[in-house]
Amino acid sequence: MKTFQLQTSAFSFHDITAQVKQAVRESGVREGLCTVYCPHTTAAITINENADPDVQRDLKFALIDAFGDRDRPEFRHAEGNSHAHLKSSLIGASETIPISNGSLTLGTWQGIYFCEFDGPRSRRFFVQIVGE
């Protein structure tokens, strides 16, 4: 398993596709699976379009619409970041991508994103590659 570090800003999306692709190349695995995992409860991993930055902007606004960008009075979590926990749970902690012929089988427009919902923070994510 490979560990990556990154510095995030408040509520941000970080394209980590190149780092994950490099980990796959370095592994030498030709056929298998690649899992990208986030060990944080106020961040997430997602796959989405990476050709048009407006997609991340739209996703951000939709998540704010659904959960807000600060806690509501009825939220009880003492740290005041329940909105970030909700976004993390909705998006999810990991993505698994098949590896074929030594490459990730991402679609033409797909990229892998680390999603920060409570930054800025020093974060990490893991890439686990399993071959046949």
C-alpha cells in the first residue's frame, strides 16, 4: 500500500489522478484492482469529470444546498462540522478502479478526486493495488 500526503484548502476538490496512475505504473500490476481510500471522516474520494472544472463547482454548490456550509442549530456534534461529516458519508471513503493492461480503466473524462469538506488540513490517502 502506498501513502500520499496533501495540503487542502477549505471545501475543495483535489485531482489525484496522476498520483494514482503513477502508483499503478510503479506496482507493475498488469491486471487487477486499485483502491483509493481516505481515512478521514470529513473528507472523501470520488470519480468525476476532469475536463470541465465547472463540474466540481456544481457539485460543491449542490452539496452546500443539501447540507449547508456550516452547522445548523439542530446539529449536536460538538465540533461544529456535522455538515462535513454528512458530505463525507454521502460521497464515500473510497473508489475501486479496475486495472487492465497496466492502466486504470477510467473513462475518457473521468478523474479521481480527494474531496475536502472541513479544511484546510494536512490529509493523507492510500492506494492499494492488487493484481491477479
